[in-house]
Amino acid sequence: MALLSLQNVSVAYNKQDILQDFNLNIEKGKLISLLGPSGCGKTTTLRLIAGFLEAGAGKFLFQEKDYTKVPVNKRNFGFVFQNYALFPHLSVFDNVAFGLRLRKMSKAEIEKRVARILEIVNLVGFEKRFPQELSGGQRQRVAIARALIIEPDLLLFDEPLSNLDANLRVNMRVEIRRIQQELGITTVYVSHDQEECFSISDQVAIMNKGIIEQLDDPATIYKHPKTKFVADFIGYKNFITFDERIDHGESIQLLINNHRFAVKRYSGAGYDASLIGAIRPDHIVIKPHSEERSDENSLHGTIKVSTFLGRGYQYMVETPIGQFTVNEETEKPYSIDQDVILEFPKEKLVLVE
């Protein structure tokens, strides 16, 4: 039984549907990320769960109880905002203790709980400092501590790392995952950053225009995107629309303009009739034109654009069935208008809806 369940939920702003017949189930103790481009509905979903928004239709169940009309102050949920939302005139201790004082807890119990939570977020010794005396990462940890101190039934993150620099984001996402796993708290995490979500989540829901296009563990989404949108969003920049397919046991044969391709069948796929192939730029193998070309999963091509990426080069390669983006780590790049061979490993080429 799911801890949290959104059932056929609809939300609209100014008569424009943001979520329509939206469904989501989250198991206890899991960290699930809502990932997608701006306007896809991920923050709306989070605010709906928090109680800041009310659904126009549908139900929100939490611990098998109907929370659809429960006001935000009656939901024991911790919320970590994008901009930290700390009180600038209060010390770290007082910021963290704020929720406990609202609950009329004793001074001794407050001191005990604050000490414990500051130890969990590695802020022991910072009790008397004020927010303006802290780094961005330290402020974010204070915000997390303040959300955790009330021992919430659910922890919600709204783009918590977007205001931090790149190196600090990496460190903080490790901290968030460590804290979540240490406490075993069910968490919903919103971000537009694919790497961030994939690195910390038990499951990722990739959203597009108010619907979930794929909900799966990060490795499955990375290797087996379900739809063309998901594939494009997570880096599959090359697509082939085939003319014909023939299913052969564990492999699928595909034809386009007299060129033959094979794809390894994935048992979890639901695209039984798909003719759209997708592959990452890093997974296409580029070879000199002088080498022998296979009759399958291989094309002649010509380099049209070459771009230096630091560790290697990115090429735009023109072929008889279209243009492909190819990445290769090399110190000796191919030149413009040079003829090459492209190979598409069948275990890396996937079919999408």
C-alpha cells in the first residue's frame, strides 16, 4: 500500500489545466524526484502535496486518510524552499527551533532535539551564527534541519540546490541523500537537473505537460527511456524513424532505405509496435572510412561540423538517412568533409514510443 497517493487529480491556473487526471503513488521510506522542464507541472504537484494548492478534482490520500481538504498547517510535512526562507534576525539555533516553539515544547526538549538535528546536518558549533554569516550550503543545511526538527511524516524539496554553485550542488545532494537514508524519511524532490535527480533518487518521475511520461528507477530510465520525449530529455539526441520492423525472438530487425538495423529486445518495454529508434551521441562509434563496414547497424557518413568539448570532440555527421550527433574522446579529431563510418551498437540503440 502506497504511503502517498494522488488519484485523478486536476489543477488549473486561469482556466488553463496544469495537471489533469494526474496519478502518483509513493512508497514509505523512498525518495522520489519529479523531473522535467519548466512548466511541466512538477512544482504544482509538490505544492499540491504540501497543501499550498487545492485540487479542482481528484483525491490526495496520505497514510490511507483523505488529505484532499486538510489545510497546510494540519499536515505534518517538512518543506525545504528554493531560497532557504530563513529568518535573518534569528540565529541558527532559533531558526531550527522555531517549529518546536510553535508546538509549545519544553526548553529542555527543544535543546535536545536541536542538538541532535544539527549533528545530523553537520552544523554543530554554528548554533549562534546568523544566516548572513553562513555560506549557501550551510544555509541550505539549516533549512533542512528546520524541516526535519518537527519529525515530519513527509519531506518536500523544491529545487533546493538551484542557488548554489556547481561544486557545492554535488556536495549538498550527497548530504541530502545521506540524511534521507539515515532517517528513512519519505521524500519528494523537485528539480530540473537530470544528474541531480538520478544521483539521489530511488525513483524518478519524468513529467511533460502535466503528465508523467515515465516513472522508474534512474538506471532503467537512463538505459531504457519509454517515450521520445523522455529519451530526448535525458540525452538521446539521435532519432531514426524506421520504415519496417520484424521481430525475431530477443532481437528486432529494422529497415530504412535499404539499411538494416538490429535492436536488442528489452523485456520491460511496452513499445511493441514502435518504429522510432534513439541513441546517445556517446554511444555511436565513429571509425575511419577505410575500415570495413558491417552490413547491419552501420552507415557511411561525412563530417560536417566539428566542435571541441575538452575531453574530446562532437561531430555532426551527414548520412544517407539523416544527420547524427556523435561524441568521441580523442586527441586526433576528424576533419571537416572527411568520410567516416558510424556504427550503432544494438544494445545501445533503443526503441521509444
